[in-house]
Amino acid sequence: VQLQAYGGGLVQAGGSLRLSCAASGTFLSINAIGWYRQAPGKQRELVAGIAGGSSTNYADSVKGRFTVSRDNAKNTVYLEMNSLEPEDTAVYYCYAYIAVIGGTTEHWGQGTLVTVSS
């Protein structure tokens, strides 16, 4: 199973970006899926996640600005980021808990850099 993330880049403060992350390979289903981020010199933190039943959770710092969604037919999770702030600058990693024969496995994408200029 592989996760491939897309959509990072450079944007001015107040702008928007949309990240995508697609899962590929052989598996039964995707349970929880979402995004973490890691800013320089900081620990990785959860940004937003969406469970199999489509319930979502967000970091307090992004509530009202970011929206996580998933397309189960495409095995893809999206992160719509609006009103971006310089503090959102980080490498964004998608993650997924994927059901395979024999259990559930955790997977991570390669990371995509988001840079927000002031």
C-alpha cells in the first residue's frame, strides 16, 4: 500500500491551497485517513482526520479554515486550506489506517511542503 500526496506549494497569507492524497495497492478498505504536519523545529501534529463513518476532527488552530474530506471511490483524502497563515508553513503528511487481510496497518505519505509567505 502506498500513499501519494499532492498539492503543496508557495502561497501568500490569506490564500488557499488544496492537498490531495491517494492510496494505492491491495487492501480491503480505508478506515481513518487524514493529515499531520511538521513545522521546522516542531513536533509533528495532527491537522485533520476523517474516520470511516465520515466523522471529522481538527486541530484547534485550523478549525473554520481547513476542511478535510474523502472520496472513497478514489481512495483519496483532501485538505482544503483557506485563509492560510505563515504559521501554517510546514511539511504536510497524509496518513491512513488501512484494513488488510489479517488486520489494520498504518501508512504514511511522503510529505508535501506548504509555505505561506507574509
